[in-house]
Amino acid sequence: MQRFALIGAGFIGSVHAHSLAAHPGVEFRYVYDVDPARATHVAVAHGARPARSLEQAFDPAGVDAVFIASSTDTHAANLRRAADAGIAALVEKPIDLDLAQAREVVAYVEAAGIPAMVDFNRRFDRDHAALKRVVDSGELGEIELMQLTSRGPSLPPIEYLQVSGGQMRDQTVHFFDLARWIAGADPIEVHVMGSALSDPRVAEIGDVDTSIATLRLPGGALVQIDSVRHTGYGYDERIEVLGSAGMAESGRMRAGNVTRFVGSASTSDGLHPGWFERVQPTYSAALAAFVSALEENATPPVTLRDGLRAQAIAEAATLSLQTRLPQTIIY
């Protein structure tokens, strides 16, 4: 049994608490949050105990691993705590909003030698993972074009967007990671165009809600990612890979699979109402992969270096968006 402490009891922390409590190989011991009442609520709901302090949550005498789901500005510090304690860490993205700081933290954690993983949970989507296997098999030939779509149903609160780091770092970064993972190669160049179309306040804070990012892979293949914060039809996520010998896609996922035929018209179930309903199963799958790596003394499947590389793409993409010019990606 891997003894876990959860750091952070907000919305995403509550999601991870459910996964920790349900995993048969996890002993869910502690929940820590800056708000003790919130920590107590999540702990009691999932059979854990509220940690009295960060020191208790990171104490190697009682904990083997931590799941860092606290606010973004604490990720780096909590990773350092885990490294100092000699315990494993699974951390929400990003490692730190500042790429230089993130690089320093990754070097620090690697020097400590602890197992660590970034929770890029979309890699564990059943259909995306199947698409990756098809690409790896060589059945499609050489990749020539990839198209990825990330369209959310509703604009997050402006207060959230102000501290999110912008669409490239907050939303599209998941798809930068998926693109490099599926292609098995790191993009070398990125060009982004974006607009604020759903709410003028998005432009006022220097962000966009609708964008297209084009990336070039080392062999010349192209990747296009469209990211939208607001749609009128539900949450839409899909990936298509065009190769020299064929094409494969991980299609949009409907909320149900029933089609009704009445007279000359047909009606099918629509998409999931929100992003969480679409990706919810991937959270427990990502945790399971991390726990398996710990049990097998293996390298976690999504390393901190993977997190850095996706973040480096996001940084170059953000600069491209600001300058309206293509940018070379510096890893």
C-alpha cells in the first residue's frame, strides 16, 4: 500500500481525493489545505485525516507519496518539500508559471532522486491512448499532419483567467503535451493567432478565448491546435493524425449513443455539457499509472521533463500570440 497525502482541497483536490480513496493500492492518510475547514471536509468525506501542518503531510515516517493539487503558486515549493523529505510526488500542471523557476525545481527534484510525475491526465484518455498505439505501430506511415481540438462550453471566471497564465499556458498546454507525446517528437517552431470573442474583459486582461496554434515538427510535419473557451454546443475534444499511409482519429465523445428516428428526421445525443464530464475517468487512470510505477520501481510515465517541454512550447506560443510572429521553441 502506498501511503498518500493530498495537498490542496479545492475543486481539483476533491476530484483527486475521490481517486485516492477508490484506489485499492493506496492508503489515503492525510489532506492538507490552507483552509483547515476545507481540508477536514474533504478528509472526512473520503476516509482520511486532516493534516495539522505541511510538516505532517510531508513526513516520510507516515507518508510515501504526495499528490500536489494546491494553488499553482505553491507547486514548486511543495515539490521541493517532497524532494527534501525523500517521498514521491504527483503534481498538477504547471510545475511553476515561470519557466526558469520550473527548470530549477526540476533539477532540484531530479538531484534528490524521488519519483515524480506531472498530471497530464489526458494522456490516459482511453481513445487518445489507443490513437497513440496506432501511430506507434507504423500503420499510418510517417506523420504529415495532426489536428487537435479543445473547445470548452463556458468561459471560466475572469478572476481565474487573471491568474491562469493565459490560454496557451492553461488550456492549450494539455494539447501541446498530447501532440508531442503522440508524434514522439518535440515541435521546433510555433505560430499562434488569437482573439477575444466571448467577453471583452478577456482582452482587457491581455488574454484570448479563441486561438489557433500551428507547430512544425522536426521532419516538417505540421500540427494545428484550435482552442476555444466558449461554445454553444458542449465540450468538444478530438485528435486526428494524417500519415503517409492513412489516417486515424480519436473522435469527439458524445454524452450518449442513442439516435432517435422519427419521420424523416433523426436526433442524436449531444456532447458532454462540460470538460470535467468528458475527462473525469482520466484522473483515476493517471493516478493508477503513477501508483503502478511506484510499485514496480519504474520511471513514472509522464516525467517532470515532459512537463517542462510542454511548458516551453506554451511559453513560445504565448510570445507568438503577443508578437504575432512565429517563434522558435527553446527547450
